[in-house]
Amino acid sequence: MAATTTKNILKETVQRYEEDASDDKSFEELGVDARLIRALLKKGIDKPTPIQRVAIPLILEGKDVVARAKTGSGKTFAYLLPMLQKLFANVDHKKQAPNAFVLVPTRELCQQVYTEVVSLIELCRVQLKVAQLNSNMQASDLRAALTGPPDILISTPACLAKCLFDGVLQPASINATLETLILDEADLLLSYGYENDIKSFTPHVPRSCQCLLMSATSSTDVDKLKKLILHNPFILTLPEVGNNKDDVIPKNVQQFWILCPANDKLLYTLAVLKLELVQKKVLIFTNDIDMSFRLKLFLEKFGIKSAVLNAELPQNSRLHILEEFNAGLFDYLIATDVSQSKEKDEAPKEGKGSRKSRKHKLKLDSEFGVVRGIDFKNVFTVINFDMPQSVAGYVHRIGRTGRAYSSGASISLVSTDEMETLEEVKAFVGDDENKGSNTIVEFPFLTKNAVESLRYRAEDIGKSVTKIAVRESRAQDLRNEILNSEKLKAHFESNPRDLDLLKHDKVLSKNAPPSHLRDVPNYLLDKTTQEARKMVKLASDAMGNNNHRKGFKKKPKTGGDPLKAISAAVSKRSHKGGSHNNSGGRHKHKRLTDLF
């Protein structure tokens, strides 16, 4: 009987969601506070996304909600708006702990959510205090941040557990004050090793507390959290409405794959980028930090500048790299997917392992994650240099493009050893013409002749990128970023928009790239490749992605203070709007396939 009741409740929930999702309601009709609506309009957001249209009314009613929807669908505002509206109406000046907790898996997502919350509060001109914590903070800093206390606390579960352990937060105060608990990217919280941290915290969550779980995928981890924290939640699952799961990966993202030997992946990446067969900006994923530096050194020999992003870098540098990439100061970013990295799994414990291994691997930030939560702006192409180890990893990576319903493309370089993962991906996304347009197909624009025309040059350069060169470059980059991070720490606190202080796509090679490798002679290009280049350029022009971006307008004078030599023009180049659920007119451009 109980099972039947649960089944009926679930059925009613999904049916209600399907009906509501088809309605084109405004924020006002959803019951959103007028101050928040004005703030959204100032951000360039005039109508809610499907997940917001259904989630916001339920959350405003005080219901527990599990919301699963694709990346870039506006889940962040789906919980921020009702959370803030609830706090607007019930400001408690005598509270002993924060009224709302937002728990996220990574520091980058923590910073991103904090920025969005602060922006909304400032635009609404409401007196609410927000605190952002990370586990590297000392107990004294944590106490200072929680003095007041703040109305909203944004943190990773590890830092929250640390606050409880150090007595910075009192369980009794949490039990008496906490009204809203939000677990963002819930499907990652347990996989990032936070299970014990969450279990140590949940006994102190009052039963009257409203709990929300936001996720891009469903998993056993989400089910475990749901049973641990929520009470009779509403299940909102956008992709499964109408028994259709195509939207797990947006239909506006074209998916391609290329079969190539593992030792030829550098060659194939060079061919795709150098022959201009994809649109910029490009985000390239590797599973290994050394490979990301090998790829960077290899590409810069051919005049292709790129930056690397990984868990080894200081947090200030990582945030600055993301800001520069989003501002368009460089077009190629090579990111190491920590969740797929062997270096994370093999990192030795404190006090164990050799000095050499401890020197590098203990520096990996366990709270760093590049495949989830981070709002990369205007990324058109995602390249899987290394295939992820799971279907979920694939979905998370592809979600970095096609955000906010813009167009995008992905290319996966697949070796014979990775074919099993590819088959799993095909089965998941629906590799069948009868299942819709959201399938993964072979990349049609790169011919065998085009690849072979570059082989001699690529193999010659590849031999020069040795393990020693990679190790030296990695150490040099880390030293530079640590130094830059300390210089910028104080400056960015008072000047957060100054993005032009450093360039993260600097050449790491000791010798300058040979000039004859910068361009591909026309005689090396076959007719098919030439036609493909023209069509990609045409599509890029049509979408307005062909603007030439320059880093510095003027170099600082020798001996001057680099912190005073900032180009004011950088802020003008920053992407306008930049919110999670921008639904502007730019998405009306033709898709790439329409032009072919």
C-alpha cells in the first residue's frame, strides 16, 4: 500500500511538472518578489527557464525538492531566488547561526554562487550578509567570517565539518536557526569524498528545515543523499518528461568522435585546431596534468597559445585564469579533469611516500573541479583529448558548452582502448536515428589526407617535447602562478575587475616556436579540408564568433609597478549579461549543421 502511494505521488509530481513546463509564465506569475525581478532585469534576464518555472513555486511553498536538469538550464537561480525571497520576509537579527546553508563540491563553484548571491542582494538593496568559507581557512578566520552571524553560508561540506569540529559553529545553534539547506551539484558531493562530512552534519539539521537537492544527473549518490536528508520531496526531472532523455545533453550541442591511435592524439588535435575545423573558444580536457603540459608545449610550437587549468595551481590563479578565459583574452584552455585524474587517486597520504612524489601530488586541491558548476562563457567547442572514464564524466564535460541554450559542439578523440566507453556513451545518448538528433557521430570534416599532411611536422616536434621538458615546464608554471597568486591576492580584493595583470597563455618553451610552423601551406590541404575550413569560418561569422581578441593594448613600462599598469579596456571586453539562464536572441543563429 505504501509503495502504491509513493508511486502515485511520483506520478503526480512528474505530471504536474510536464504541464507547468509547457506554460510560458513570467517571474511575476511565479510569485517572485518585485525587487528580485528588477534585479534580474538589470542582469538581462526577463523570463524563467523551464526548471525555474516549476521549481520556484514549489520552493516558495516550502516543499523539499530534488531538481535534475541539464547544465546551463538555470538551476542556480531556481534555488537562489526563493531562498532570498524567504530571507527578505524573515530577517532574524537575534539568530545564532546562518538561516541558509548552500553546500557545493568545489571552491570554484563556491565562489561562483557567492558572486551571484552578492550581486542579487546588492541590486535588491537589501541588508543581508553572506559568508563564503573554504577548508584552508584558519579557525580564527572562520570565526571572523561567521561573526554576526551571516544570513547565508556558502561552503564545501569539508569546511562545514571543520567548523563543527573546531567549535566555530555550535550544533544547537544550527538546530535552532537553520531554515534552508541546499545541496548543489548533489551527484558530485559524495563522489568528491564528502560522505562522512555530510553524515556528521545531518543529525543537526532540524526536521522543519527545507532541503533542496540540485543535480545534472541521477545516481545512487543522489538517492543516498535524498534518503539521508529529505522528507517526501517533489522529484523534478526535466530530461525524463515524456519518456525522453535527449535533453541530458542539450540538442543544441553537436557530438562528434574521431577514432585515432593513442600516440597520434597530439597529431589529430593539431589537425583539428590548425586547420580551423572547429569554432573558438575551445576547452580541451585531459585526464593527466603532465599530458596537459605536453599538449600545451606541443601546440605552442605551432603558434597556438593556450593556458592550463588544474588542481595543482593556487586558487587565486585558477580564478584569474577562468576570468581571462571568460573575458576572451585567449581562446584555448587545457583543463585537467581531476575526477578522472590518476594523480588524484595516487596522491600519497600525509607523512607517506617519497619526497619527490609528495613534492607534487600533495599540492592537488581536493576541492577543485573543472567539469561541474563553473560557468564557462562562450565556449563553443569541447575536445576530449582523453575520454572520461564514465558516461557521467562525459555528460559533465559536454555540459561546458551549449550553456543557456546556445549552440556548441564536442569532439572526442577515441583510441581502441577507449572504445568501450564510447559505446556506453552512444547507448546513453541514443545512437539511433529514430531517437532524435542528439546522437554522437564520426567527425566528417577531418580527412585522412589532411592528417597525414601534418604527420612529419607533428612527429618531429613531438619528439622534442620530452618528459624532462614537460616536468620543467610544469614546475616553472607552478612557480610563476604561486608568485603571481601572492601578488594578486591583495590587489584583486580591492580591484576584482582587473583582468589584464597577467597572461596565463605565456609560452613555456625555452626556444621560440619556429616561424615556418605557424601556418599550414595551402599545398598541404586537400579540397575537402579547404571546403570544411570555409564552412566553419562562415558559421563562425554568422554567429559573431570571429572577433579578434588581443590581450594587452599597451605594455607596462620597464621597472614600473605591474599592479598600476592595467588596461581599462579589458572590462569592456567582458561578456555582458553572463548569467546562468540568459535567453537572449543570440541563440536564433543557424546551427552549424544547417550551414553544411
